[in-house]
Amino acid sequence: MASATESVTRSGGFERMAAAITRWAGSRAGFATAAGVVLAWAVAGPFFNFSNTWQLVINTGTTIVTFLMVFLIQRTQNKDGLAIQLK
């Protein structure tokens, strides 16, 4: 079985991607993008007669983003816990 430090170095590509997404999601640009998507969805409501499909678009999108962010948050917590244990 590989040690904890070996498994961290082997997943370098994932670590870089997760770090980049985490930095972006916590930035002003990330917030502005999320707010822009919600605003565009709200403005589009009258054009789609506030239909069930119009509501389903935002529900599906936010569910997918939430699902993926849970894994990123858990990865960050695991990484922080490992760093504390190694100290």
C-alpha cells in the first residue's frame, strides 16, 4: 500500500486542477459568473413563460455544481487533515 505522501504526489494533475477550481470558485470572478448565470436565467424567465423546463435548467445546473463542489470541499479537508497529521 502506498504511503499518504506518495499518493499525493501521484495525483499531481488532479491536485493542480482541484486547486485551480477552488481558487477560481472563491474569487470575485467565480462569484460574478454565478451571479451572472442566475441573473441571465431570471431574465430569460418571461421569454420561456416561466415554464417547468425553465425552472429545471437552474435546478439541474445548481445540483450538478453542488454535487461536484462537495467532492472538492471533501478533498480539501482530507488534504488539510493529512498536512496536520504529517506535522
